Amino acid sequence: MSFLNKLLGRKEPSAQAKQEPLPCLHVGLVPQWDTAADIGSEALASRFVCSTCSASFTPDEAHALRASEAERLHAVLGN
Ligand SMILES: [Zn+2]
């Protein structure tokens, strides 16, 4: 019986429960352009895509993310 209890009753906590994945900080934003003529100029980028999670941002959002980048890194790293 104790063998069965051990087998069925004791569940190891999953690795996921122990370690929550960190939210993406979107620090690697890559500019993308809709118009070929604009390519190369970040100011004319149509959108920015996170190189880590592939989330897409408007230039305004990308600007806000970059402005708060250091702040957000601090919060996550805890120092
Ligand atoms: Zn991201």
C-alpha cells in the first residue's frame, strides 16, 4: 500500500510552479518598414518587432518601451 501511496499520492511540484517564466522585457526591438524607400531610417519605421517574443509595437509604443527599459530591467533584476 505504501508503495501505491507513494506512487499516486506524492506529486512533485512541477518545475513550472517553482519557477515562473519572466515576462518578456522587449529590449530587442527590431524596426520594420512597409515602404522600401524608408528602409534604414528608424524614424520612418512602420512598426517594431521584439526579437525575443515577436510581439509587434507601434513606433510610439517602441519609444515608450525604450524609454523605460532601464527601469524595467531594474525591477526584474531586483537591484
Ligand atoms: Zn518581447
